[in-house]
Amino acid sequence: MLQQFAWPLPSLSRFLQILLLAIVTFCLTVACGRSEFHSSTSSDCRLIQHALGETCVPLHPQRIIPTGSGIFDNLLALGIEPIATVSTFVDSPHLQAKIKEYPNIGLDGEPSIEKILAMKPDLIIGDIYNESIYHQLSQIAPTVLLPFTHSGDWKTFFGLTGDAVGKPEAAQQVIDDYYKRLDTFKQQMGDRLSQTEVSIVYVYPDTITVYTTAGFNGTILQDAGLARPPAQNLDATATQQRDSSSPIQYRISKEVLHEADGDVIFVISTHGTPGVTERLDRLTADPLWAKLKAVQQGRVYEVPDYWIGSGPIAANAVIDDLFKYLLEPS
């Protein structure tokens, strides 16, 4: 193929011909090295800064693949139908019903390279947890890996998704609508708003945790103007000081079960996970649990695990629950 560039020039020596060929070969090699994103030009793509550098993203991508459930939620909230998605351990009705409609490319955060390749995407969007496979993904299609620290950053994460797909205005509108719903909630709550401490408990097979203000659900309650129990009113740094394994939740033992109390307790559990139902049964049968104020007042509500989501659709499902459980029927 390269021989077509080694045109005969009678006035050049054999050395100069070889030199010209070498220069052309070098240029082509560099060009190929830079064509990681499939020869996109400035006229048909936008340069997007992301966690691992910059990527030239198609102006109007039609075949988008998200490599995580959070981005899947984000895309749907933006009115974008991806061509495939991952399965997730989260059993939330709001996600699972939609996930089943799309081809599966593997587990959340662990997609199959082979399946993605077969889908022929024109844009792949993931987060920093896909760093180890970034090079492989970027050989398939333009790939954007968004920075993500924990679920409490979900609004920033959503905004970055909107930027990546060229829909920043649509993303802002979704967030504006989110705040409008919460304004309505605050108005209907009235004086009860500042008088209602809301606790969030998560049930695992081997332990229980409480979520603080730092995580996804904590930011929603904060935006809603709801108070939190003092033991849960912690930012990410303070939360991690309580439990080094997470910046958004910490484990509690029976001895400090009172830290799970509040005027209202939302209990998040995934009954499909082995051991969770049994653990929840043991918790609710515990005499110490029965002493909690919210339990005695009958204000404990079990909610699905979209409460541990990271996107606008999950956030609006949480808001639905706030209207359902904290406001009296009209």
C-alpha cells in the first residue's frame, strides 16, 4: 500500500527515495496512532474533556452504549435510547423494567468488550471505574470516561453526561424540574418540614448501615429541606471517619442502633439478595429496634433500592416516595 507514495524521481538518489518513504510511513503511523477515535474531524465531532483526557465525540451520536447503570439512567432522563446496557445488582423497578428492553453487554462496570464490539457503537460512555479497559473501548468507538467519586455527586455526573452527548440544555432542564418538584413538596410540607428528622437504613445480608447526607439519597433529602438525625448529618469526610469503607454510609451495631432512629425511617432492602430478607426479619424482631421512636409511631417505610441510585430517574422515584409517605393524602 505504501509503495504508491514511493513515486520514481529520476533526479533523486536511492537514499532520498528511501528517506521520503520513511517520512511518509512515519506520518501515516502517527496519523493512525491519533485515529483512536476513528478519524473524526473538527467538522463532525466535538472535543470533550473527560477523566482520562479528551475525545472527539460525534456531533449527533446514534448508537450510544453506557457501561454503567448510572449512565443508563442519565441517558434515559435526557430522552436518549441507548442501543445496549449492562445488568445491575440493583433490583430497582424503575431500572430493571427498562434494562430488560435492551441487549445486555455484561455487568455494571464490567462490560464485555466482545459484545460491545459486535454492537458497533458510535459512542461509549463510562466512568472512571472503566479505566482498565479504556484503551480497548477507545479502539471500538469514541469513548468518554466521566469522573465519579460517589453517588452524592450525581447531579454533576448527570451534567457531564449531558455535555458528552451534546445536550447540556436538556440536562439543565431535568435538574430544574427536579428542584421544582421539591419546591412543591416543601410548600405542601409547611411547618412539618423542619420538624421531621428522616433516617435512612440499608439492610445487607451481614450487617446494616445508615446513609448520611453525603450520598445520593442524602442529597435529595437535603434538597427537600428535610432534617437528618445528628448521627447521620455527616459529610463525606466525617462519614469515612466513621467507616473507612465508604464516604456515604457507615455500619452500625446493635449497641448503637439508636443512631438509626428518627421521626421517620426509610429502610432500603433488596429482597432478591440472598440473606437480606432473613437479616431484615432479625432486625425488626430485635427488642432494641422496637424501642426506636419511628418504630413505635408506625413511621417505618420499606423502599426499593432506587434510593441508592445515581441518576435523575432514580431521584424522582425517591421524590415520589417523599410525597407518598410524608404527606397526608389530599
